[in-house]
Amino acid sequence: MGKHQPLPPIGARIIKSSLGSLICVGIYFIRELLPIGSGIPFYSILAVLWCTQPYTTSTLDKAKQRTIGTFLGAAFGLVFLLVFRALGGANKAVVYVTACLMLIPILYTTVLLEKRNASYFSCVVFLTIAINHSFDENPYLFAFNRVLDTLIGIGVGVLLNSAHRPVKQKENILYVSGIDSVLVSSRDVMIPYNKVELNRLIAEGVNFTISTIRTPASMMEPLSGINLKLPVIAMDGAVLYDIRENRYLDVFALERSAAVQVEGIIEAEAAHAFVNVLRDNTLLIYYGEFRNDAERDMFEHLRRSPYRNYTGKQFRNDAEREQVLYIMALTRTDHAQKIAGRIQEQLGGRVRVMLYPASEYEGYTYLKVYAADACKANMLKILQTRIGAERVITFGSIPGQYDVYVHDDGGNSAVKMLKKLYEGKKLEDVLN
């Protein structure tokens, strides 16, 4: 049986949708007592549901669409009513057929006004007036109330989505999180709650970023939809990468002589080296002749990514302009350990050698060789200096290595704790 996944929490959008609907019903009853028309709460509630979005910016976008569509549809609806009333009325067949034909000028008007997103609502409002109420005693009152109902719903939705609890944060803190088993699950999936809440926190001003062993390419898919503003620490601290600008800001590269020596050792051990090189701010992955099925399968899987640039070693002709970020081999575990021992023996403190079990290939291990000073801690200091943060709080899934230990396999605990810290709670209180 697969690992049980906890039920997602009831999010703020769900609560706001229900609360907004209740407010619209309350306004309806107040209008019943006042001489401002009765209206129909159904239309207000529809507008609230449409405008209640995960983010304030998208709420304003939806509100604008709905407002433009409502006024445009109501305007055409009123013209439609005036014309038919002036002509002495008509039977239902004529009204219905004419209303359908009127959709052409309505939709074309949204095109001319460059408001295509409002076309659906323009048609809905027009058809509601023209088809459902053309034969009412006072259809103009319905048209007025229809517009007012919608505006009430829009106003409630925008106000609710714009309301935020006051943030008590006083310190300039940088929050840094890992990806695997922290924000995304072992299936490499991020739950919607984490995406919505992270984006809301980032929009409010929280200094949040990622620190990971992954390359920028391998983090793109699981982090898709996260609006990171700060650079990320990638490749186990070898690079500081700006996702928005697609630019490497800082790197810890291998010395050229050390890189040449590492490649020579790997080749001498009858293994194959993938050489990750930064050249003109472009990451190139040089490869040669594959030595086992695991690395061939990995290559065939990863080369399809638009974020990776695999290049045959025969095209590597200008080593002087290269910055070798790390060298990787994928081979049998005992073989990888032997190669790692030789590299450490011959290069000592000039490089940092890491071994990672290849979970997708049983019996295989990733061997990665970095510059000696290429580590997350060193790159984190650079990032902290860049943004002027007074303090750093880290989140990770390895006990004892982070300020906040996360152990829910990509659930929502990391983001929940981040929210509490940003809202002013002490780290000790959050952990207890």
C-alpha cells in the first residue's frame, strides 16, 4: 500500500468564499428593508465566488473582467429592451432569435475594446435581461438590480481578498528552505496549499528562497508556479542563481587544473564523467561515451528538458573560458567509492567529493566533485550579504542540520511554520 497522504486543510479561499456569500445575503436583507431595490442575492454570490482568488492581483483582474462584462451586457440589454418596447413588443420566437443574433455585435465589441476576457460575462448579462425578462412588466428595474447585485458581489470579494492579518515581523529575516521532502513529496509534487501560501507570503514581502542539491533545471518543474523573487542556492552551494533573470550571480568553480585531474582519474577508472560547465552564463553538460545502462537511461530522460544543454565532448574546444561547476559520474556503488577515494587521495582539500545513492537505479551511486569551498553554508553567507538580512532561518529534512526540521514528506508543515514565524512568533514557540 502507498504511503497515506493527509487530507489538505481548508484554505483561506474556501473560508472567504463562504463568508462573502453570507455577507451578500445579509446585504440582500438590508436592501429589502430600504428603498434601494430588492435584487437577487444569487448574482451577488456568483460575483463573490468569481472574484475570490488565491492572490490579490488575480482578484483585481477578475473583478475588472466581471465589472466590464456586466456593464457592457447591461448596456446592450437595455438597448434591446428599448427597441422592442418601441416597436410594440414581439412574440417569444422573435425575441429569442434576435437575442442570439445580438451576441455577434456584443462579442465583436469586446474585441474592438480589447476586453476579450469580459466577453463571457457580457453575453451572460445580456441574455439574462433579453431572454428571461423581456416580457416583465418592468424589465428596466431588473437590469438595474442585476448590475447592482453584481457590483455588490464584486465589492465584497475584493474587500475580503484584500484583507490581511497585521504582520508583526520586526526583524529582517531570510528564510531558506530545501525542496525534497520539505516543499515537495517523494513523488516530486507540491501540494496546492504550499504554492498558494508561499506566493501570498512572498507577495507580502517575506524574504524566502530555496537551497538545494538540485540544478536550476531540475528544480524548475516542482517549483513551477512559485513566484520566487530572491536568487536560489543550487548545485549544493556551487551557484547562486536568479530564476527571474535566468542568470548565475555567484559561483564556486573548480580550479582548472583540479578539474582536469578529476576527469583524468574518472576516465582512468573506466568510468564516464558528465562535466557541468558555465560558459557565457549558459550551463553546458559535456558528456562522452556511456559506460553503463544507468547513465544512458538518465541521459535519455534528462536531455528532453528545455532547461538542460547536453553537448558532446568533441565540441568542447575552449576550456580557458569555462567555469567547471562540478563533475559527476553515475556508476556502481563500490566503483564510485573507489573513485572517490582516489580523488581525495590525490587532490586532498582542493575539492569536495560527495556520494549520493541513486534511488532510481538500484546498486548505483552518484559521485559529484565540487570546488572545496562550494557548499550551501558559504553561498548562504553571500546571499545574506547581498540582501542585507540580519538573520537566517533554514528549513530541511535532515535532523540536526537545519533550524526547522521538517518530516512530513512535502506536506504543509514547513509553510505553516514559515507563516507563524513571519507573523512574529518566536522560533522556539513554533518548534514546540
